[in-house]
Amino acid sequence: MITFDPERRLFHLRNESVSLVLCLRPDEEGTLELLMAYLGAPLHDPAACLHLINQGEGASFDSLRQALPYACPTEGRGDYRPALVCAVDQQGQRCTELFYEGHHIETGKPRLDGLPASYVEKTEEAETLEIILRDGLTGLTARLRYTLFAALPVIAASILYENGGKNPLTLTCAGSACVTLPGRYDLMHLHGAWAKERSVERLSPAVLTRCLSSSRGASGHEHNPFAVLAAPDADEFSGECVGAALMYSGDFQISADENAYGSTRLTLGLNPRTFCWRLGPGKSFQSPEALIAYSDAGLNAMSQALHSLIRKHVCRGYWRDRERPILINNWEATYFDFNHEKILQIARSAAETGIELFALDDGWFGKRNTDNCSLGDWVVNREKLPGGLSALAKAINDLGLKFGLWFEPEMVSPDSDLYRAHPDWCLHAEGRRRTTARNQLILDMSRKDVQDYVIEAVSGVLRSAPIAYVKWDMNRNFKEAGSALLTDGRQGEIGHRYMLGLYRVLEEITAAFPQVLFESCSGGGGRFDAGMLYYMPQTWTSDDTDAVERLRIQYGTSLCYPTSAMGAHVSAVPNHQAGRVTSMRTRGDVALGGNFGYELDLSAQTPEDMEEIRRQVKQVKALRRTTQQGTFTRLQSPFENNIAAWQFADENRVILCAYRVLNHPNAGPAFIRLKNVPEGVYTAPDGSNLSANDLMRAGVALSFPHGDFASRVMVFEKQTQNG
Ligand code: DGJ
């Protein structure tokens, strides 16, 4: 529920689990500024929090601005922390002032123009407050939108900027949301690189500004567009934390600033380092959306709120709630070295195990036998596949498997017919080298002609054969980025224009093929963000398929993203990335923590491993509703423990997954307590009956197979009322 108290000038967004209080405060001239007074557990009276805005009380007026919790801090007004907004006028003046003009409250949630955004299916699922702030001198208007989800401790925030003045403005900073919390908070974030994405880092409070960002043209492997402010005493199961994710797949910046008055500000938005936007009179600019989740019961509750939000209010379409197929992907089995017969050989073995879908990876098109050519030429390679995709798809369908295909549509190889025909279609800076990475250039997705080409090229292939799944890859980042079509000093807009173009392409293609399951990928998990999940409900988590490495990667990813978003495959040993040998059982038990699949040559496995694979496939089919859509709880972190554990729960069962990395002889038994088990009586794997409380209070003993890299999955089936 959202209310406005005109006397006390307070906005209160409140449901059963969160309150957000915004207030209007007259400045020294009586104009009203917007402050964020409170984000936390529900308040009865919003005025109860007003003392919290007076962090700088006693400070000289000059310092007061450095202490106030502005909801939309602007540049040049004596608040020296990171700003959310800076609009530069024609004289180069950066000072931006935004004062209250009006507001309105509506049920439901408006869509964002051209950008992915969380959504509701019924208006009663959310309410939206729009507060209008205006700069009287330049005419810049900022429409701050806060949507409160009725059943979740989550607020979605974004800003629509409009130039209502007579002169052009340049937005050099057009942020999405600012959250200020009184007090000192740990900053948690997910960092990494190729094959080691999303490690959890927790930093103690410090009077500093710290920035997470990407300037790569993609959200990137390095930092994820997600951060947590956690109370220093917060852990997985208790304490306050706020998790904030930016729903955007390009350059972003999240800053966390703690000031001398002991308050902590988080800003989220486009990366000002690589962004500027000319906003002519009458024009508007929509910021991406920030998703902000509050928990007073620790990190798991925060993650679970984000998981629910992403599953039900970010992901869309046919596959949103459906069980995802068990797939086999040929990348690590063959790399570029395959032909029709080899693929069928793997598919035959897959069919025999019950695997449901074959995904043909890179190398099926142009003359691509290595990574140095043909991106952009989406025409089947008849030397490898003489009957084309339709014959291969049919043969695979005849085996009882669906057929899926890899694309990298945003790229062009210099050695391609597309590049020879349209050398100006790639991102480039006039007069500079066109530096390749992985021998490829990036198509200029800001151009309508390029967007139309990509839509038609991909759609044409999808129409040519029964293709049920697409892996949408993106394997390099921006360098010398510019567009041949951007004039008038607008080259600084390329990063965001690229994303708007890409989002249009994704919208059109996914809408035209609603039953195709799309999985995004970027050199593994280099573009794992809520923006991509709006179009494609799952993402390839990492090119690192080693089971031990995956414990950390999947654990870290779960801080923000649900397991239904994570691709997880069993691959061959020694593992291609880590060289480690783990058992087929352990590899399967780790992959159970995501959208399960295989990525190895099934036709070359031992009979014992094939037997184990058949068992896994059967198990995944029985359990995947729970592992993909149930409540996921982290129990023991692989970053801190030799034994990592997590749990899935729904109305049917609880599944405990535990992984012991190294074996220590004579170590004694390990025990673990389950958490938040739904009430009821459960049948344990040994046939005993245990209540939810038994499982949570006494816990269970973990017996692992002998040796390193061992795993144990225990399923506790809930008994029905009548037995
Ligand atoms: C990078 C992806 O992450 C891999 O899974 C594979 O699809 C290769 N690209 C293919 O080039």
C-alpha cells in the first residue's frame, strides 16, 4: 500500500515485509527536496523514522548536504557523494537542481519504454508511486518511479528524464536509484573473470566510495550488476540486508559510499564513465530499473525475495514456469570438429539415457572450423552437415530428442561475407584500428539496418528447421566503440544505444518464437543479469564446468539469481578448465543445482558412467520441479567450508545437497541442520519418518563416499495427509 500524508509530507510504501519512507523537506529557500528517510521492516507510523534523516544535525549548514539522504542526489549542490543525476547545459554548467513538483500513485506497474523491466500480471500485484522533480532553470524533469510488490519485500525503481526546457542538455549521469541507510554496512558483491564468475566478496565498512562497474559493453565477468549492503552482524539466516540489482546488460556503475556521518549510500545506474546522452527539448530518456530487496532475516531471505521476483516478475513466456529440458551440448565433446554422423552418434547415446534435447554449439555455419571466421554468415556448413539443419534436426527428433542451436548474432568475423559486404556495420571509431578479440568484431546493434539483419538472419534459421532451443552467445567486449551513423557529437551514446538495439532484437525474436527456449551466454557467464533474464529465462553460468569450481560459482550466483536461471552441465574428466578428476556422481550432484545438462561425448563413456547417467536423468526428471522452482537455501558456503551445502524445498519434498571437497581421514561424521522446512512429516532416504522440526533441530548425518570431491544428495519426501 502506498500513502501520502500531505501535512507531514511523507510517502509511505508498505507491505507485510517492508516499508520505504520518502519525505519532502524544505531547503533554505523553502523549495522541497526529496529524501529517503527509511528502508526497512514495516513501520506503523512513517513519521517514526524522521529522526534518521538528521544524520548531520549539529553540522554547519554547509555540511548538512553531505549528510542528508537524498533520494535523487544531483551534481553541483554541495552533496559531494556520488550523484545520481548530472545534466550539463549548453555552457557546460553541470549544476543540476531537482525540486518537488507533484506526484501520483497508481495500481500496477507501467512498462519501461525499450528496456527490460519487472512486470505484474494483475494490477493488484503492485502499486507505483511516481514523484516528479524539476529543475526550474533548465527544465529537466525527473520522474522517479517506485513500485512496491504486494507480496514481496521488493521495490523496483527507475527514473524517466524529460527535457521540458528550450535548450538541449547533455546527461552525463542518468542514474536509476539511490538508497541511503543510516549506519555502517558491509558491502557484498560478486566479482570474477572468465571461468571464475561471481565469487562472493564481503568488505567491512569503510569511510570510502567504492565502485562496481563495467565499461565493456556488457555487464561483464568482472563485476555483476548487483550489490548487497549487509549489517555487519548479518549472516545467511539473520540480520538486516538490502540487495540491489540493476536490470541492465551493458555498462553500469554501482557505488557504495559511506560518509563521515555514518550513513551509507548506494547508487545504481548506467556507468557515467562511458555514458553521455544529448537530450533535446521535448525529448525523454528512460533509465534502467533497479530491483531492491530488503530482508531482516539474513541473506537467504533477501536472495529468496530476488529469486521469486526474477522467476515471476522478470522472466517471461512459455518457459517461465515450465520444467526445463535435460540437454546435451556438444561444445566440450567436439569443439569445432564434428559432422552429421558424429552429432548423431552422441545423440543416439543421449536418447538411450532419456536426455531430452540436443544443443548443437558453435561451428555449424559458414566455413567455421575454428574461431577465426564466418560469424555473421548464418548459413549452414554443408561440408559438415550435408543435409542441412533440417535433416539433422529431423534425425535427432526421430531419436526422441528436441533440437537446439548456438548463435552469436551480435558478432561479425572480418573473414565473413557479411563483413565484406558491410564493413561499416561493426562498432568502430573513425580513423582508428579495428582491434579484434577472438578474431571478431562487434556488430553495431545501435543501427536499425543491423538490427533488422540480425532479426531476419536468426529468424530465417529458426524457421528452416524444428529448433526448440537457442543458445545466444556473445564472446567479446567493446574496444574502439563507435557507430558510423552517430553524428553531432553523439558517439558517447553508443554503449546504451547498442543495448537498446539489442533489446529490440531480443524482443522481436523471442516474441516471434514464443515456444523456443532461449539461453543467454557470454563467454560463459559474462552477461548474467536480470536484463537478459527478461528475454531469455536462463543463462549459461560459466565455461568452467569443473564440479568443485562450480560449487563456488553457483553458490555466488544464487546470491541474486534463482537456480532456474543457471545452466549447469556435467562434463568430461579430467575437466577441460581445471584438469581435475571428479566422479560422475559428484558432477551430477553439482549440476542438479541448476538447469541440468551434459557437455561431453556420451558415446565415449564407460558402461558404469552410462549407468550413472541414466540414474541421474531419471532423478532430475523426478526432482527438477523442486530444484528449479522450489525455495533455494544456502546452508554452508564453499567459500568458507570444506563441506558446502544447499537445500531446495517445495510442497512435495526437501532436497539436501552436500559436497565435501577434500577428504580428511579420521575426521568424524558431519552433521547439518536443514532450514525453513515447510511443516509436515517427511520420509527420509533410510525410510524413517521425520518431522520438519526434527530435520531443522536435530539435523541429519552426512555420510560421503570415500575420497576427495564427494557429494551426497538426500531427498526427504513429504507425506501426504492420508499417509
Ligand atoms: C563461449 C561459450 O561460453 C561456450 O559454451 C561455447 O558456446 C563457445 N563460446 C563457442 O564458441
